[in-house]
Amino acid sequence: EQGGPEVLDGRLRGAVVTTPVWTPERWQEEVRQGLVSLRELDPALATRMVYGADEVGRLSFGLITHQPPGLPQLSDAVAIVRAEREHDGTWILLLTLDDARFSEVFMRLCSHVHSKVSQSETEAAGLATAMECFAEWRQLFQASKKRVLSLEECRGLFAELDFGFNVLSQRVGPSVVVEGWQGPYGSDQDFQFLDVHYEVKSRHATTHALRIASEYQLDGDNIILVCVEVADSAKALPGFISLTDLVAQSKGLVALDGGDVEVFDSALDELGFDPSEEVYRQTYFSSRGLDYYAVDDQFPRITPRTVAPGVSGVKYRLDLTALDEFAIDGETALSPMK
């Protein structure tokens, strides 16, 4: 996820050069003339974007943001680097084309992202739009990712939907929630907003620890860890609902609120969830309560800054009994959402 020293010390760490009106054709011509740096497309945009090439002429396109971006997946032909720029603390998500045979397609992708992101009024909206664009292009060229989710994955999806569309939406509305639902696209936290990020975990009543997927999942400021106690049953008991019905219910709330149901469906596609699968009607879930924890500097977590250089892909468990002093109530947890 972090680029090598030659990337961090060169193109990613330094300032970028601003240029006038941009077109993919001019980009290609500049590379032919020897462009070996990153240039900014339009500094007036809410979401900063850069383009350029490296020392061997590989096309590069990226976004610069104040919040850590997710890690989209496209194909083996595109290398994707996410790194923190040390000189100002911002982050860059940089896509570099490894296979020159796909130069025209890559430029069309970047042009599409530029066109869509340029219409966004905030950085958070622009980043979300870019992630949706990457997901759409990946889906266009790849076979369907739909599959049967495991029971654990179903619990996790239930927890996200329950918190997002039954709790958080009561404060800001389902249309806002669906735009902030970035976990399916590879973002480090499930729900990302301008002033707060929410990472949602499901657990059984007897669970004593939470699984943390990477050193990035709890890295950053203004993170709230949401723990949803989820019960499941093979029978339709009172207070229980199937995942199929909860998905339909959540999608209906988005539609009634005037939100983008295509964004909701896109998130499910990224997870591989197929609502027509009969298996999702055969297990029922119920939320038995939510606990909230403020992830601050004293919170027990592993981050990229606390691991040794060269170490990545860290997975670990958090003992719930060690989190009591960081517990906050629901009103405090949701208060950043205006």
C-alpha cells in the first residue's frame, strides 16, 4: 500500500506543478516530450487531482486528499499506491499504468474520473465519486463478483446496514448515509464523512475480542468504533429479520429520501451480495445493542507509524475488556453528524 522510497522521496512528497486546461491528448503529448513529474489539474477544485508520468514514461493519475483514501482495485495492468505526503500531511492515491498497451483505455478512465469528480462540491464527495468510478470500470471489464457470503460476512453486512440505515440515518437521512458508505470500496472505515469516520464491527454476546483487518483500519483522527451485538437464528423469531429483507428495507429508505439507489446497489455489488440468493432468506438477524468507542491517541491500536519499516498487512484482535475507558454514549458518538 505504501510506495517504495523512490516514489515517496520523488513524485509523491514534493509539490506539484499547476497547468492550464487539461485533456488526455495533451497529457499524452507532454509525456512524449519528456514529462517525468506530477502536475495538478485544477487547484480550484474541491478535490485535487494530478497527472503525469514517471522516469520510464508510465502514465500516472491521482487524487490528493486530507483524509486517507480507500484502495480501489482495477486490474494487474494498473499499480495503485496510497501514501501520506510528509511535507503537508495530505494523502495521495496514485494510479500508474504498468502496461502501455492500455494507454488509451487508461486515459479514458482518468478523463471520466476527472469529469465526474470536478462536479463535486466537497473533497469527501469527490473522493466518493472517484471510488464509484473505479468500481464501475472494474465491473465493466470483469465477470460478476456475486457469490454467497459466509455467515460471518452476513453478520458484518447486517451490522453495517443496521447502524447506517436504522441509527445514523435518523440523524442525517439515508441519502447522506449511502454517500458515506465507503467500506465496500476498500476504504479503511465503513462510513466516512467530513468530520467523523465510523468503523463498524459485529459481535456475538459471548465475543471477547474484535478483529481488526489492517494497520490502517483504526489509523487517523475522528474515528468512532461501533460495535453491534448481533444475534442470528434459523427461525423467523420476533425482532429478527433476514438479510434480504433488511437490504430491501434500507434501499427503500434511500429511495424515499431521494438518495441514489444506484450507489447503494453498487456497494452491494462490490461486496458480492446477490439479493436474489435464497440462502439469505434462511437466516435471521437481530441487533441487541450498539457500543461506541472513541479512537484517540491513547486507544490501543496498531497504525502504520507504530510498526517497523517494511511491515505491512497487519491483522490483530482488540480485547473488549480493554476498551471500557474509551466507551462513549450514542449521542456523543453521533454528535459530529450535523
